[in-house]
Amino acid sequence: MSKTENSVASYAIVGFGNIGKALARAFARKGIKVFVATTRKPESFASDAAAIGPDIIPTTLAEAVKADVIFLAVRFESHRNVAKALSDWQGKIIVDVTNAYGVPPEQLEGLPSASFVAQAFPGGKLVKGFNHLGAAILEQDPAVHGGRRVVFLASDDDGSATEIGALAGKLGFAPVKLGGLSEGGLLVQAQGNSWGKLIFHDLIKFG
């Protein structure tokens, strides 16, 4: 499933709740294959995947994490369970779609939530993104009145942010890079019982 020289990157979504399904619909609209997984057996959600489209491939967690790019669309507290599926995430990009709203800051060791999540994926490169919109908005066609719906991206690895930005563009979104996780990334990360200032802002980019 992983990328070889001159091949197209492989994608997986871990988590198949409302956000996971919204992401899957974005891939399905553009005919881009994506593997979907949960901690459950694939056959338990295969019909939901089939209802979205033929490019949505249910699989096991162990197989999903072999992809080059993994969308982390689980509850924040579940990210460590996903991380245990591999001992070394070297060369992989993890797109953190979680929100740590309500998690006491002391549990995050004083770090932005995405930086805390990144610690669980040794060797991986983390991009915070696709998390500022609710599922009901995220699942809609991002082409709006001649413009494109904005998705914010933040990462301490600019190359990974650029790669996910290119993917966002293929999916029809307008990517906007915010900088590092502890800089612009704070605008799309919940802190305690406060939301980042850009969360839930549904913006459309024209031109």
C-alpha cells in the first residue's frame, strides 16, 4: 500500500464516524482511492463505505497504517491507540483531524494538542488540518459559488504541509497554511474549554 518511486501516494482514514465519513465523501467525489479503518472488523462498516462510493475501501487498522498519508479522524483520546499500530512511523504523514476540546491543558504537558499528538507517532510528520469545520460542512462539495472552501493546515514540517495542501487542492478545497503547530496552528486547536479563533469559520476563497 505504501508509495514506491514514481507512484501515487496511498491514503487512509482512521476513524469512520461523522468526520471520517465526511473525509471519505471528499475522496469519493474526486474518484481518489482511500482506505478506511476503525478498531472494528472491516465487514462491520463495509456497507457504509460502499454507500459512499467504490473508491472507499474498508480495511483493518493494521493495513490502513501502511498508507503514506493517514488521516487521524478519531476522538482525541483515541490517538494513542492508533499510534500503537506501528512502532515506527518514519516517512509517513499523519493529518491530525482531532479536536482536544475539554482536555485539561495539564494533560497535554503544556503543549498545543497537535504537538502532543505528534509525540505518539515517532518518525512521522504531523499536519494539523481539516479539523476546523463540522462534519455537516466538511462533507459538502467544497466548490461554492465559484469559489473553494478553505481548509487550514499547520505543521512544523513545511514539505508535509505542502504535500497535504496539494492533496487538499485535488479534493477541491483551498488550502491555507498557517505555519507551525505552536504558531498559526493554535488558531485551529482547542485549548481546554476554548476553541481556536478559526475553528468553525466556514470561509470561501475566490480567484
